[in-house]
Amino acid sequence: MRRKNNLKTQDLRLKTKLMKKTILSGIQPSGKLHIGNYFGAMRQHIRMQDEGDSFYFLANYHSLTSINNGEKLREFTTDVVLDYLALGLDPNRCTFFAQSDVPQTTELAWILGCLTPVSLMEKGVSYKDKVAQGLNPNIGLFTYPILQAADILIYHSHLVPVGEDQKQNIEICRDLAGKLNRAYDEELLIIPEEYIVKSVAIVPGIDGRKMSKSYDNTINIFDEGKSLKKRVMSIQTDSTALEDPKDPDTCNVFALIKLFADDEKKNEIAENYRAGGYGYGHAKKELLMLITDYFAEGREKRKELEKDMDYVHDVLREGGKKARQRAETVMEPIRSKTGLYRSFNA
């Protein structure tokens, strides 16, 4: 009960903060979206689309740090759009667009990069973590926080709700905005407020580690049939015998069940664990049904959207137009102040 009250309090606090303010968040189209993406970010994006002037973008420039296949990137980008629209994101209530449709973002990123000490990038925890996971240590990955800062600052974003793992990058963003303002002795950029969303779920993958495409331990949102069953049945468990009691709080399967089941169902399954005679196979079958039911409506809506790709492309086209207009109002005075010459209008 206390956790539920804390989440309600945080939701109210976030709603108050977001009122009449610009919020921004993005997601990388670097693979099929999984339930970790949904509970970690997508659910919050959909819930917050009415709480402020919301900008949500597909971070396809960022995806280039790990994807060198144009066909795949286009496929993943389309998949993300379909997933968001199917799950309830409404382009009439927010601005939904592709990062690459706003050239002002990379323009600002270069200017910020010219003010960024190399030592600041060398402190990047996210870069070190990704290299440790096997990603190619390229310059794009190294300077990722600069482009991320431009993503945020180009729309005069006030709030960027993120998980704890992004805290350092938001601090870098605030630092770079301050550097630009001080360098030209004018408030050219709004310094966004830090808002760490404590309620973001940490979703375990089928191997027990955090669910991530990098670990190939994901369960995709719209998996179904044999594909979904294979992933669920692959979730790692211990060797406790069927007849023995089990601890639900240390089980990867139950950790996932808690995300989908209501309180009554969670308590029922937890009691079965502790009573004995209830195997991990039983729990996996429960989880399989819960996932199937939870995303059933979205799954059907996605199939309908796939039949109208003109509408899907129009959503990005209109969102990109709106995002460019906002970005240009931010970029124009920066160009003027920095002395950058342009012989044409945007």
C-alpha cells in the first residue's frame, strides 16, 4: 500500500511540474521493442502525453552508433512507430517524429561540441558501460551525450523524465546549456529541470540480467504464438523440485508476473509458490497468458495500422514539420549570436 501511495504522490508531483511545460523523451529504433522498453519508458510516455507540451522522437541518429544497415534501421524505425501508435500514443495530443527530420538538432550538437571539454566526455559512465557490453567504441558513441543534449535543448524542453541510469547525461545537458549561455552572455537555451522517474520498472530478461537487446534476453511486446511461448519457457530458474516451496521474490518468472497481474492474481500465484507443488513451468504458463492478454488490444490495433502505412508515414511527416518549426525558433538566435552565416531561410 505504501508503494502504491508513493507512486500516486509521484504521479501528482509530475503532473504539477509538467503543466504548461515542454517535456521531451526519445527511444532508439535499434531493434524490436520489448517489454522492458514498455515498462521502462513507453508506458510513461503514453501516460504523460496530456500532461504538458510533449515531444517524443525516434532517436535514429543515435542508432547509427550500433547499426550499419540502412534497411534494418528503416525497418526498426517503422516498427517503433507502429508499436507506439498501437499502444495508445496519439499524434493529435503530442509531437511524434523522427530525430533525422530535424536538422537543427545536429547543428546545435556541433556548436555544443565546440564548447565541450574532452575530459567531460571521458567521464561518461554510459559510454564505458556500452563498450563493456561489446558495442563498437566509435566517436558517435563517445559523444552521445552531446547529441542527446541537443535533442533536449533544441525544443526549449523544461523537463526530461528519465530513469536513474540517464542521470549523468542530463547533468551534462544542463552543464552544456549553461556553457553556451555564459559563452555568449545571453540565455539562448533553457536549462531543463532534472526529473528522475523513480517508478521506472527494472525488467529482468530471460537470463535474469536487465532486459536488453544487447544481451539478447528480451521478450518482444508483440511476440505471439510459438515465438512468445519459446521466449517465456526459456526464462532461467533454479533447480528447486516441483513439490518443494519456492520464494517468489527471488524468481525471474514471478518478477515478470508482477508487471502484468493485478494484486489478487499476484497474491494467488505467490501463495502457490510458497505452498509447494507448484512448479516454474506452471508459473511460466501463467505469465504466457498474462502477456498475451495484456497486449491483445494493442496487437490487433497494430495489425490494422500495418494495412494503412500511408497514415503511419503521415504521422511522422506532420510530427517532423512541427518539431522543425519549434527547433528553428530556438536555433535562429543561436546562429545570430555565434556569427554563423546563412544565405537562405530554413
